[in-house]
Amino acid sequence: MERMSECRICPRDCARNRCQGETGFCGETNQIRIARAALHFWEEPFISGEKGSGAIFFTGCNLKCIYCQNAQIALSSQGKVVSARELAEIMLDLQAQGAHNINLVTPSHVVLQIREALQLARASGLSLPVVYNTSAYENAETLRLLEGLVDIYLPDFKYMDSELAAKYSHAPDYPEVARKAIAEMYRQRGAFVHGADGMLQSGVVVRHLLLPLGVRNAKAVLDELRETYGENIYISIMNQFTPVRKIDAYPHLNRKVTKREYEKVLSYILEKGMEHVFFQEGETAKESFIPDFNQFCE
């Protein structure tokens, strides 16, 4: 925990003393706060399956995109404080409920606490695959602390355009940071592995949320992933962008992605012959998950 006395566990390098109650860029001290822990059915089919993914949503975020789709969690003061031992017990409870895996959502700023909780949970009988569900704005050296504890990495790859990253996420270094982070994830897990039931047991699944006017950026992300990893990872292209508040500086972010924009990206995938790609059908923006804060862990 000394690493958080001058916190540099993520690329923000905010150097706050989170152990003494200071909040980092992420908005959090060294406490673990969770907004929700429950079976979750809205991930990719081989993660949610029929029984659901055991999702644990952590309060706070080290990226804070201006269009954040989960602002109630990322920017909120709400959440239940738990110890590493209690977090381990929550994981074991989700396993007992029949979850296919343990899904750690927005975990980047609590990596060290999660590491401790996973070690405790494994020692107490946790046998499910662990999913690390992240924005990919991660230090590769911090991710190395999770080697052997995380089975499935589920990162976003939001931008190949550093100007967009600066405008939308105040992180012009995002493209290079994400490249290095995903490379580390792939080094740890390699090509994907499925169980006999078809559920993903190990590997890397990279998501890209298509943004309004974002077709060129999406194509650049796809090119980067294809050239680097070939068909050894899964890619998930999402069209569920939902305007959650009015953004005067970028009026185009006040609308959903059009059918035409999404079809252009899908056509590009077909043109490039990419096979291991998930896409969404219908107006999935209507189905965007908004957590129910009445369902905090008791």
C-alpha cells in the first residue's frame, strides 16, 4: 500500500497520498468502494452466458470521459466501503450464486486492493475465471502485479487519435498508453481459450465504443488491433453510445450513433476479413446498463 502514499499506479501520476485520505484523480482514497455487485447479463455472450457474469462495479475512475456512460458510478460519491477480505467474500458469494466468472468493472484505481482480495479469495476456494474490465488507461508495470490472478482481460480501446483523447478524456497519451497496456495483457494471457461449454476461460477481448462522428477513429483502432494481434484476440464493436448529459462544446455528442455510422464500421470489418469480432444488432443504446443504487451490497 506504500505505492499509494504518492500514488502513481495509473498514468495520471497524480502523486496524491491516498493512504492519508487524499483523493487521487480517480476521486478515491485507498478505500475500496463498490457501487454494485450482482449477476450481470449484458456482456459479450461468452462472458455473460446464461447464468450471468459476477460483476463488481467499483466507484471512481481514472479516465473520466466527458461522455461517460456510467457517470453515476465514475463520478459519484455513492458506494459501499469494503475491506479486501469483504471484497473476497463478495467474490465467493457471486460464485455461490452460479456466476460464470468474476467481472471487475472499472478497477484501475484499486488494483492493489483487488490483488489482495483475489489472493484471499483464491485461498478460500474461488475457482472462477476473473475478468478485468477496464478503460485500458493503465500502467503496464501495474498490470504486471496481476499476473496469474486475472484470466480474461476486457479492455476498451477508445482512441487512436490523440486529439480526440485529449478532447473527450483529457488524456492525449491514451493511444500509446492503451497500446502498451493491451500488449501487457496479451503477454500474460495469450490467445483465447474456451471451456467445453463455450464460455471464455482465458484471453483478451478488446472493446471499442463507436462515438458520433467516430468512424475514422474506429477504423484506426481496428487496423491497430488487426496488425498487432491478428485473430488471436476478440474485438467487440459497440453502438450503444447514449448521451447522458448535454455537452455544449461538442454538439455531436448529444446524439446517438447513427445506423449508417455503425454500418460503415461493420463494412470495414468485412472488407478486412476480420473474423473474431462481435457486433450489436438493433438500437442497443436503449439497453445501456444504468446501475440501480438501491442494490448496493448489503
